[in-house]
Amino acid sequence: MEIIPRTGVRQFPRHNPPRISVFGRLEVYLETVVLLGAVSAQHQSPASFGLGAVLASFVFFFALGYGARFLSHIFESPTAWRFLDALVAILMFALAAKLIFYT
């Protein structure tokens, strides 16, 4: 990130858009092809499960990569990051409680 002089605003360099950090990562494709392929082999209809999982993964990473640009102005403030961190913490504690008490 660069800081624009006089304004102090942080900005991504034009030659390195943030989408490259999502679509240029190996684990995106590794998860989609290898992990989901192995899980779909155990399903009743492996082709439809695999196709649906690949499509869902594509939609998720596409939304993550391109949606970040639309939410970037919201997450310029530290309050927004604290709110997001609190939501993630609540979700993680809820999942942990479910695993502890309901399994």
C-alpha cells in the first residue's frame, strides 16, 4: 500500500491490484480441485456434487476478490475492523460451544 502525499490516504499501487492476492494463490485451486474432488467421490452423485462445489467455490472467491473493492471504503476506519473482529469472535465461540455441548 502506498500513502498518497498531503491526504494520508492509503491506496493500493496500480500495478498490483488486490484481486491478485485472491486469484493468484495456489490454495484456491488446490481446495477446489483436490479437496472437493476427494469429498465428491464419496457422495451419491459425485459429478453433480463436484460441479456444485466447484461453482460455489468459484462464486465465493470471485465475490471475495471483487467485493473487497466495494467494501474498502467501509474498512478504512478502525471501528469497522473492531466490529468485524467481534462478529468473527462471536461466530467462533458459537461454533466451539456447539462442538463442545452438542456432539
